[in-house]
Amino acid sequence: MVNIWSYVDYSGKVKIVTVNGQEIVGKIYYVEDKDEGDSQDDCLNIYTQGMIIGIYQKDILEIEKLE
């Protein structure tokens, strides 16, 4: 599991590989604590293809900085 909190101060472009093999490229928008969003896990929110999507920490296999 990737520690998404190490990206809290990074706002550049990244490529995320999920545990099911999906690759998502976008800019980090913010890191959300599970208690803030009342969700099941911490979440990395990225801006990609004109929208913001959230990816749970447990679903991220790898993060690569592109900028």
C-alpha cells in the first residue's frame, strides 16, 4: 500500500496504478482523511479529464510523479 500522505504537499502531475491495473494520469488535488469525508479509507483526489475523482488509499498500488 502506498502512503498517500507523502503527497499532501505535492500538486504536480502523477500516474496512479490501481490494484486492478487501471492507470490514471492527473494532477493531485488534495489528500482527504477518512474522518473528514466520513469514508472507509483515506482518499487521494486527483483532477483528470475535466473532473475530480477520489481513489482510496487501499486501491492504489503505485504512484509515479510525472512533473
